[in-house]
Amino acid sequence: MQPAVRTIRNRIHAPRAVPLKRLRFWLICLFFILWAAAISGRLFWLQIVRHQEFVARAEKQQRRTFEVAPRRGILFDRNGHELAMTVQVDSIYADPTAIDDKQTAAHALAAVVHTDPDDDETTEAQIAARLTSGRSFAWIARRVTPAVSAAVKALNLKGVYFDKEFQRFYPDNEIAAQVLGYVGIDDAGLAGLEQRFDAQLHGAPGRMYAAMDARRKVLGSTEREPQPGRNMVLTIDENIQFLAERALDHAMDRTKADNGTVVVQDVHTGQILALAIRPTFNPNQFRHSAPGLLRDHAVSDVYEPGSTFKLVTYSAALDQHVVTPDDILDCHGSVITVAGRVIHDDKGDHFGRISVHDALAHSSNVGAIEVAMKMGPERFYQYIRAFGFGARSGIELPGETRGLLSPLNRWSGSSIASIAMGQEVAVTPIQLSTMVSTIANGGVYLPPHILMPTQPSATDPNQKGAAPQPAPVRPGEEVPDPLPEGAHRVMATLSSAQMRKMMEGVVLFGTGKEAQLNGYSSAGKTGTAQKIDPATHKYSKTMHVASFAGFAPVNNPMIAVAVVIDNPRGNYYGASVSAPVFAEVAQQVLEYLGVPHDTELHAVRAKDKQNAVHEDEDAGSDNAAYAFSTAANELPSDDPLRAAAQQQAMQQAKVPASAAGSVHASPAQPAATGQAVSATPANAAAQPTTRAVMLPDVKRLRVPSLTGLPMRKVIEQAGAAGFEVQMSGTGLCRQQSPDPGTMVPAGTRIQVRCGR
Amino acid sequence: MAAMTTGYYETGRTWSARIAEHNAALLAQQEMRRRRIRTPEFFLAKNFDNSRLVKAPDPVRMREMRIFGAALTVLFSLVMVYGLQHFYAIESSYHVEQEKQLRDQLREENRQLHLTQAELTQPGRIDSMARQLGLSTPQPGQVIHADARPDSATPAVAQAIAPAPPAQ
């Protein structure tokens, strides 16, 4: 008992080494310290030691890199109208893993997207196959129309999504189709300029680095901007192209030819204003086009020019002073023998001694041969090459051929005779028009171009999205001085003037009467060439190429037109088939360009009236619509505006007549005095009463100064002044084009470059 | 527990009444157990009057506490500013992305409109519509240009003028 009690007493009364309270305190502290140390250590391990690892994982999870496709460059005509441009359209794709009933979905989608029977990719079977392929991504349809896109959205199918892709559109459809070409499904040019300049038009892709949250929303992104394709400006005038194609359509309807080509060229610059080819295709629907339609006959096809090549013969002879227009040639009754080969003129011709200009006017083969033989093959060959034959012109179209011209050392004894009349040589329509342009502009060969010369923009040389400044065709231009690269003088100015007169004689007195214009002088040469029969390798008696090459007006030429109709049915002579096409094209183009008339206007011929009526009937105007529109355009007899309109007409007619040196005096006066075209009462029902149509002076405004203004002020001031604005950059306006103070037509687009 | 158990099977008494009865029974049991304890227990009550005690002012500590409080306030403000900025930046980035998308959308609409304009102004369409309205190709010399250098790029607005009456 006592030891136990003593122990208890000792236990009660002996002092403790560590007080109990302090021990407990430090034990708890130690626990918390260890806990905090564990947390800190873990934090250190995660945020310091494994920092890079987690940053990489976060980036992988949150950051996405997208390739941003570049936008293809725009093709403009010379007036700034879009001929080809790229916009975004919807493409439909699906996540098959999110679709429960794939067959039903495929059926519903195919019913909406399968709009083209020839498209095998959007059939129900194809869609179903892609949905059941086991992948997590499947295209349903690419580049669909807005209507199809809206219809698919209305289906509200789970697992079906939309994406944006670029699609190329050609708003003018078939116009200049072979020149423009088309673009395939992968935005690659496959023909025409689209193919030739695919690298420049395509651009370079960019990249977008985006940070995405848990809901896959982009919460921040940095972009390396894609470099869009370069915009290109063609020398083509959209309206002239339409006029040329319409005239060619008329000719094709008449002749049922295999194909036809019309080239309209500016004689002072060599720029191609129109290049019409039939048959043609719609670049928007290239899948439905036969491969043969893609061929650009103007540069890729050669043909024997026939009598049109006599222009080269006579030009060379005149320039070499071998002959003069009034010299007399002995055509030996339209028969000549050269190196054992007997050559005749056209059947029905029996020319004896005729002048040089008559020989050209009546297209005497013998006369051309006589002239060529006087010149000799060496000099003749030099002029042929100088006119650009036998070599590529360098025009910016793919597939250009240089034609066929035997080198001089391979000429036979009769080659000079054959070539003089356009055989044994093959040319392209572009070469033919360029030759005529050379004669028309005073004897200077200017290489043909389909692209406008690159001009550094006044605002930003690298500006990609800006619309170009219009560069319309202006009458009265001269050959550039100094001459551009590739240009050279072929013949003297006097020789070319003599040649122009002789060509005018062809139209006035010779085989080219159908090429006469109303109010304008014209000059040219017809050509009818036999084609080689591929079966017999001899000249065919049934297959011909009818051509006409000419220019107008004569004294101050503006345009050269070459018309080539391949294998017309029925009448195959160039004088009957191609010359009327030239007349139709040249007449309308000169009127469109506002070229002053240089000859007296005469009443519209009966055939022209019938053609006009036929044209109107073909356009589908019925009598009711016509009567309504006529009534709408006619002012009532008691309308006070009618008297005012008459007074204004008289005043306006006097103004141009009184202008010193104005070339509009002659056409204005006939219109004012009623001597111009007027419909007879008998034709009033079928043809509207012709009245002069006044195009008033274009309202011009002064370009305001925008330099130093912020962007908002620039837009406000330009809009208030009646101008459009094309901005680039940000900040204050640093440069503008046109310059301040320039008088420009209202609505002109001012290009502004801003900077900070 | 016993009360609850008892109450579970009995009715007619409230819960508090049953608790009070149970407590009384426990107290009676404690008193019975207390009677068996031999050691006397004395309960002494000691009253403490702490009204004379006041907390001594400690200016140093007060100053330290104020400085500490101010530092905490500054730290809190910094954290709040940083946090607000951080989340505001995130919100702004969402907004910027929205504006970017809107800008791209408007640019694309602009291009679409340009395309529509080009389609509507194509010469073939204008020509066919003009013919449907009864218009025809102007005859040679019918169009008079008042401008000496007509610009084919500029849209032209024509006005018809009647031919002048014959001279009398």
C-alpha cells in the first residue's frame, strides 16, 4: 500500500520537465507546421519543378493554331468592275459520332444538298458512306448556296455544323470566260489568267494562334495575317467585251460555224479591249463544260490567214518603195506561174493591168504575188517577222503559240507566192489584230497586252484590297513615247498612211463593203482561206476560214478589230461572214467610246432596221410591254416639260456647235435639225421614234484635302463632299489619291492611307 | 433517451413535459448517489470584482496594429486590383474577339454586296432588261456627248431630247 501511495504522491508533487500545456501547444504547432510544409512542398513541386510541363500541357489544351486561307485576288476590268472575285460561302460538315441515326440524317441532307444531278459527292449513298466511315469528321457538301445552307440549318440536325470556305465567282458569267479561266475546288487556277498567274492570285496562308476556354470559345488570338492574292486589272472593257460577244453570237447564229473569235485592240497602246470566243462556257459551272470549250482560240489556234496577210505584203512593198499605190501591176488575166505552180485569182476575177490599190481592194492573188516578187524573199521575210509573225507576242495568256512560219532558208521556190497571199503561213487572231494595229497607229509594232501595266499605288504599293483607279479608253491618245519594251517601228509613217488609204479603198470599193460604218470611216481587208482537210492533207473545198481585219476611223484610228470565223456553213467568204461582224462591233464600240464622227451620218439602211427589229423581237419585248414603255417615256402633249425639253434640246444643240474646234459640231447639228436617223411612220410600231439622247457634262467635284484627319473625319468629310473612300491602315490620314484640288467626277473613290 | 423511448409509446404528454420529468428523475438519482458519498463537499462561492481592471493603453502595439492593418489593406487592394484587371482583361479579350468577328463579318458582307452589285450591273442583264422595257440600241449619231472627252468608266445619265422643229 505505501509504495503505491508514495508513487502517487511523488507523481503528484514532483515538478515536470516540460509543462503539459506547452507540450501540447508545440505538438499541435508541429502538426500544423508539417501540414504547411507538405502543402508548400507540393506547391513548390508543382509550380516550380514541373512548371514547364504544365505550361506545355495548358498550351496544348488551350491554344489552337489555325491556318487562315488567303483570299484570292480580284480580276478587274479596266473600269474597275469585278470580273472574278472570291467570297466566303458555307460548307457543311458533320461529326458522325454525334449522329445517332446516320441513314436518316443522310437521307434528309441529300434531299437538300443534292441540287446538281451531276454531282456524285452529295448523293445519299455517298453521304451515308462518309457518315459511317468511322471518322469524327465528314464533309456533307462544300461551298453551297445560301438557300441550301439555310435549308440545312432549318433541319436542325444534331452533329451537323457549318464552316466558311472561299469560292470564286464570275459575276458576268460567260463574258471573257476563256480569258479569265476558272478555279478548281482547291482554289487552283486551271485555265486562262487564273492559271497563268495562279501564284500571284493565290496569295500566302496565314496563321491564327487562339486561346480557347473550356467551352471552346476564343478568348484571345494573335494572327499572322494571310497575304491575300494580288488584284489584277485587265485591259478588257466589260462593255466592249459584251458588244463583241453579242456580235459574234449573231454571226455564229447566222453561219453555224465551228468557232469564232473577235479581237478588239487599242491601236495606240496594243491593249486588248475585248477578246470574244465562241463557243464558250460559264466559269461558275465549269464542271458542265466540255474541255474543248476551254481552249483560247485567239492565242492557241493558228490558221492560214488568207488574203488578210496581203496587208503585210503591200505594207512591206510600200515601205521599201518597191511600189506606190498608183503603180500599175500586170496580173496577166489573173493567172501567174511561180516555180511551176499555177496560181489563180478568185474564180470570176480576170484582172489585167490594175493599180496597186485596186489589186488590194479586189484581193488579187496575182497582184500580191507580183508585189512580193518585186520585193524579194529576204526583205519580205524581215517585214513578216517585224510584224510579229512567227514569234510569240508575249501576251499574258497561257498556251500562246507563235504560229507557223518557215525560216527563210527553208522556203521553196513558190513559198514567196504562197505566203504573199496568206498561205503556207499560220497566224493567231492576236497576231492578225496586232498587225493591223501596227498599220493603223503609224507603223509601230506594240506588243499586245491583256493586263494593265503595273502602276505603283499612290497610297500603298502593297495594297491588296483596294479597287483600282479606272483607266477607260480615251479617244485621241497617241503612241507612247518612249516606246514600251518590245515595241519597235516596222514601217515609216508615210507608208502606213498610204496603207491606211488603200485599206479604206478595200472597204469603200473592194471586197470589204460590208465593213462600212455609219458616221465613221473604216479600213480593212477580207480573207477567205481554205482549210487543210485532215483526211487528204490537201486544201479542202468545203472547209474555210472567213476573216476580216480592220480598224476605224481611218484618219485617226482608235481600234483595230480582227474577226475569224472557222468553218462557216453556207456562204464562207470573209466579205460576207466576217466583215459584217467587224461593222457591228466597230460601230457600237466607237459610239460607246464617244469617238467623234468623221463622216456624214446616213439614214439607217433597211437591212439595219430589220436587224434592229429582229434584235428587239429576239429580246422578247412584246407589244404590250413596248406600248407601255413608249407611253411611259412619252410626255403628254400639254405637259409643260415637253416645251421645256424642246427648248433645252435646241440650246444644247447650239452649244457644241459653237464650241471652237469641237468635233461634236457635225453630229450635233444633224441631230438638232432632224437630218439624223429618223424612223418612218410605217416602222413606228416596230421601232421607237428616234430622238437625240443627250449625255450631259459629267458633274465634277474638287477633291478635298484629307491629310492629317482622323479616319472618322475622313469618312465624314469625303461623304459630305460626294466621294467614296477606300481606307488602309489606321490612325491619321497620311496620303491620299487623287491629290487635293483635283477635279474628278462625282462618286470617285478616294484612296486614303492612314498611319500613326 | 428513456424519455424519448417512453414518449414514443405514450401519448397525452408534450415533449418538454417528458424532458422535465426525465430530468427530475435523474436529479433524484443524483441526490440518492450523493447521500452514499462519505466525503463532504463544500461549495464555496467566490465573487470576483474586475471592474477596477482596465486595459492599459499600448501605443506601440496600436501603432503596429495600424501599420499591419494598413499593409493588409494595401495588399488586399493590390490583390483586388490585380484580380479585377485580370478578369477584366479576359472579358475584354472576349469582347475584342467578338468585335473582330463582327468586323470580319461586315467585311465579308461588303464583299458579298460588291459581288451582288457586279452581278446586277453585268452588261447582258442590263441589255435584256432594257429591251424588255422597250428600249433599243441607239442609232448612230443619236447619242450626243456634251463632254469633249467622254469617260466610259463614269456612269452616264441620259436625257432624251426631242428633235428641233424644222426651220420655217
